[in-house]
Amino acid sequence: MRCLLIFLFFSTSFVLYAQDFDESIGPQAQAAAAMRSKRYREAEDLYRQLLQKNPESMTYKHLLSHSLLGQVRFHESDSVLRVAYQQDSLHPGTYWYWGLLAERQNQYVRAYVFFRKYIDRSKRFSEFNQSAWLHAGSSYRRKMHQEGIHALEWADMIYCYENYLQSQPADPMIPALKDFLDSARTKQPQGNEKLVWDEQ
């Protein structure tokens, strides 16, 4: 009985401590946790609260847009990004999230353009999200499956994937990506031809 009481005491203390700890987490950390758990509406509410306190924050605008994207509210997500663009048209983050938005809507060319703009505007930084190369190449890869790609798009796809291979040699998916490139190089479209290849 005594052991049971001791156990209940420590269990209750742990629960109370955990509740206190959760409440002590700031809204930004709470929003990030909500995004990781796909609780996008909760994250949206938190990012809106953060923006009320800091309306000039580009980061919160981008993350609010991402939370709306998670809810498939594409128009609203785009509207938030347009506000961010008007505030700072050179900020690379806006193009990153526009790329994700276009990607989710299967807008292949727009996604490619936005990810390349993100890369171009991030070159002055020593570190940037190298997966932009992967996203850009994959935009044309999906277009190749659905609509076909012409020679210039094929070359851009290869170029983006090669840059990703060079920047992320430890990525576990590199062997599969190399196999894809080896096959894709044998299928280069000529002249006005379009390559439609579902890789089957």
C-alpha cells in the first residue's frame, strides 16, 4: 500500500510538472510542434497571434502561409505570401513557400521557377536549403510524367538533380537518384520533341 501511495505521488507530480512545462513553452515552439503533428489549424491560430505582436515578421508570415497550405487553403496561403512579397520582394523565403504552394497544386513550371528563384536569391548566404535543387528537379520530373518536357526542361531537370547530388552526397536516396539520372540521360528529347516517360 505504501509503495502504491509513493507511486501515485510521483506520478501525480510528474503530470503536474509536465503540464507546467507545456504551459511554459512559448507560442512559437507550440506552433512548430503543432505543425510537426499536422495540427495545422492550431498552428495557424498561434502564428496569427505572433503576427499581431510582430506584424513585420517575414518568418511568421511564411509559417502562417505554410499552416494554411497544410489545410489545403491555397488561396489564403497565396494571399499571405503576396503580403510578404510586397514587404520585401527579395526575401528568398517567400519564393520557397510559393514553390511549395505551386508543388501542392501540381503547377509544375511555377514550382520550378519559384524554387530556382529561391536558389538565386539565397546564393549570397553561406547556407540555404539545398533540397530546393531536389524540389526544382522533381517539378520537371512530375511534368515529364504527366505532360512531357522539352529539351530545355530536360536539361534543367538534370542540372538541378546533379546539383543536389553534389550538395547532399550522404542522402540515402542518392543511389536511386543516380539510377534515375542514368536512365534519363538516354532519353534526351531532340528538337521539338517532348519526353513523356512514366519510368515504368
